[in-house]
Amino acid sequence: MTNHTKTAFAVLAVAGFTLFILTTFVPYPPAKAAALDAGFSESDIATGLDYLLERRFFFWGRTLIDLGLLCALALTPVGRHWGDRFLAWTGQRRIPAALLFGFVYLLLSEIVYLPFGIGRLYHARAWGMSNLDLADWLREHGLRLGINLVWEAIILTGFYALLIVFPRIWWLLAPVGASGLAVAYAFLSPILISPLFNDFTPLEQTEWRDLQPRVQALIDKADIPVREILVMNASRQSNHTNAYFTGFGSTRRIVLYDTLLKKHTAEEIESVLGHEIGHWQHDHINKGILLGALGMLAGCFILDRFLRAAWRAPWHLQGPADPAGFPLVVLLVVLGGWLSMPLGNVVSRYFERQADQASLHLADQPDAFAAGEKKMARDNKSNVAPAPWNVWLFSSHPTTVQRIRMASEWKETSAADKKRQ
Ligand SMILES: [Zn+2]
């Protein structure tokens, strides 16, 4: 290892260890007080914290081994060595060599992942959160792996083709291409990918069809072209309760988990639906793709500078499109992902707050909103007393306590408004 890579490795190790200690072991008592204040019991809080703590060990264990593998490939002469071998096997053709590298890396990272994935499954089963047996889990996991393989081959081919054909301005073009792929994925995923894992039935054809008039009233009030509200048989996999808005253009739809419909009152379901309609009204999928492209532009520019500087040891790259740089690209993308995660989550939490506000306006049932949030947090064994630094880093949604508080504040202001009228 050169001095440069040794320093990089040491900085990574110290930063990773500090993050692990901070996010796993450092408590934050005011969050617990706020959760008690919002109506959660000591045992709700302890359950959420314990479940999360145990899951964090799987997460950090896997992250550690994954990053170790990546560093061993990216910061040592191994990348150059393997790159040369793959180039020799493919007759010096860079795209097939990069695809081969990508395939070998995916295989290695899969070997690392598998024990953690199985461990997580048994852990979730022990906590009553998963309904899958090992055979079903393996089948779904294999299916997901196959989809990833196809998807990553498309991305890698496009990426290296851009590097080869437009070596100077590839970083300007890559975000445009990626946005196109993101739109294609958003469009296809609800009709091609999701049905491989679950059944989706129109609400009016399920045992919850009585909800349809209420749902329609909500949609009419929001004035959005919702064609389909679908019920997903999520109970096949787990007891998680959730709902989501997905798709692009004509495949846009709102999906409700059957677990949610089984456990919640009609008023609570209206509030959850109002939240998903809020995402639709605010056009969050399109905005997310656009913001992602902007972030990617910055990321690709920095990646370009790194790849141009990597002509020296241990990489000896013959230019950005040299397949020997593949592990370096992945390492930088992973690190970029970690660095940009807090910013991405700030945006996501902003979108989620907008959707919550829309729900409160549409459904106009702040008490049901708060009750639904509370029930969901309990059923999903959520951590209702997270430390603020964990929220900044990891939370794509405002905390349950913040959401309950938002509902009660909304109730107060709307009562004051009504009085004034
Ligand atoms: Zn949401």
C-alpha cells in the first residue's frame, strides 16, 4: 500500500468506528421523555430501542465486511491485476471486461451478504416480524439478485460506453442517462417487478371494499387522477404495516398493505391514504428523480477528477474507462452515498412532512392521524425515541413523536381558524 491509500484506509476506519459507536451506543434521554409525553409506554420505547439495536449489529457487521472487501479490491494492486486479467479474457474489450468485473464483485458481495441476510431473517422471525420460511426467503432473495444482475449490467454498460465515447463530458451526460433509467424503472417497477413478489388486488375487489366510497371522496377532494388503489398481500412476508405511492405516468398508483387494512380503523386508513395522496399532489416522485440527477451531476464530476488522478500506483489507470478502476468507482460511489445520505434524508423528511400536512388537510382527522401513527409505530416495533444524530443520518421520515406533535398543532390551529370564521 502507498502512503496515500494507508491514510485513506485509516481515515475510513476511524470515521466508520466513530459512527458505529455514536449511532449504536450513545443514548439521548430527551428523546425518551418526548416519547413518554406523546403517550408511548416504557415498554414500547424499550422494545423499539432493543429491536433496532439488534438489527444495527447485522447492518454494521455487513457494512464492515463489505467495505473491507471493497477496500481490498480498490486500494491495493488487486484491482489493476484483476482488471488486466479480465481485459485479457475479453480480448482487451473494455465494456465486457467491466461487466465481468461487476459480475465477480456482485458474487463476492453476495457471499458476504448471505449469512447476514439469513441471520436477519431468523432475527425478524424471533421478534414476530417476518412470516417467511428459509426456502421462501431464499427464493425471493434469488429473484431480487437476478433482477439486480440485469439492472446493474444495463447501468454498467451505459456507464462504460459513456466513458469510452465521451471521455471529456461523460459526467455531464451520465445524470441525463440515469434520469432516463430512473423514469423507466419507476414506470416498470409496479407492473413488472412488484408483481413477482406479491399479489395486488383493486380495493373494490377485496374484503375492505366498504372503504371504497370514503377513498373516492378523498380522491375527489384532492382532485388527482388516481386510477388504482391496490391492496398488497404484504402479510405473506411480514407483519409490517405500510402504504406507498409508486409508478410513473400511467402506472402511478397507491398501494395499501393488507396488514394495515386489518389493523386500522377506517379513519386511520383515510389519514394514511391522505398522506400517499399528498405525495401524489406534490409530485414527489418526479421531484425526487430531478434532485437525484442534480446530486449525481456533482458526484460524477468528483468521480471524474478521482479517475483522472488514478494513473499512479496502485491503480495505474489508462484513463477513466479502464475496467481496472471498477472497484475504485464502486468504493467512491458507496462513500459518496454515505456522505450524501444526510442531505438526501433532509429532502425526504421535507417531502414526508408535506405529505403529512396534505393528509391533515384532506382527511381533517388529526386524532385518527395521531392514533394511526402510534399504532403503526407499535406494530412495526419502531424506535420512537431515536437520538437526533441518528435521525439526521438515517431517517427518511420525521420521527413518530414529531408526526404526532404535528397533528396536535394542526388541530389547535384549525380549531382557532374555525372559531375565527
Ligand atoms: Zn410518505
